[in-house]
Amino acid sequence: MDERRRGSVARVHAGLGLAVVVCSFGFAFETWRALSGNLLSWAYVVEWPVLLIVAVHYWRHLLADARGLPRRRAAAAAEAAGADDPALAAWNSYVAGLDATGPAEAVEP
């Protein structure tokens, strides 16, 4: 793994670590407030673990992107759909060609 990719993977892991710390603190704080009698805090007691689950989901996708790995479900779905539909296969080929050429220059209006 080259140095640039290793730094990208480290930043993804650091982001998840920060999310775990923030969500854990938020969960503990809102639990303390809810047990003290604040009824609205019970909603936040549920929200913080859900946000942590979302963070883990995005961490997995960002980690796959940082490592250069294809996403399994997306790749399998695109492969299955492209095999049955020639128009979709042509479109995917066109988009892959655009992606290979790189970004176009911005045109001033």
C-alpha cells in the first residue's frame, strides 16, 4: 500500500474513532439527563446509537474507497443488470469512457 493511500486509510479510521467518542459521550450525557427527568432526552438516548450505526456504515464504504476495493453489492448489481440489458451495458461503457478521460475543463458562461 502506498503512502498516500495509507494516510487516507488512517484518516478514515480516525474519523470513526472520533464518531465513537462523540456518540458515546452524547449517549451517556442524554441518558443522565433522561434519568434526571427530562423526557425529551429519551429520544436522544435512542438517536446517538443510531448515529453510531450510520457512522460505521459510512466508515465501511469510505474504507473500501480508500483501499481501492470495489463495493461488492454495487459491483454485483451492475454486473447482473448489464448482462440482461444491452442499452444499460452501452451506457455503462460510455460512462466508463468519460471516467477514464478525467474531469473536463470548466467553461465560463
